[in-house]
Amino acid sequence: MSIFDLEDGDFIFGSGDTGFDSDGHMMNRMSDNMAFDLDTGEIHMVSGWDDDDEDDW
């Protein structure tokens, strides 16, 4: 799955709640439209981070 990062124009590639953007930063899903950059500590708005198990959110 790929997610578009609206903050810096990168794509995030991953599955579940974790992925990496095209700069190599590790991203963690916070919600369907927010991700936390574990390398910089910034919160990013994303196009949509769908999860197969919606019951967790």
C-alpha cells in the first residue's frame, strides 16, 4: 500500500501501522489521515492510511 504525504509530497510505503517514506523516514500511523515521523518527531497529514482491521480504531 502507498500513502501520499500531503506535508512534504512523499509517498509512504508500508503495511499495517508502520511504513517508510521515500526519504527513508520511518512513519507510524496515528489515524486514517495522520502519520508520525519517527525520525523527525513531526506529525504529517496523509491522503488516507486504510487498515484492514478497522475495529482497532
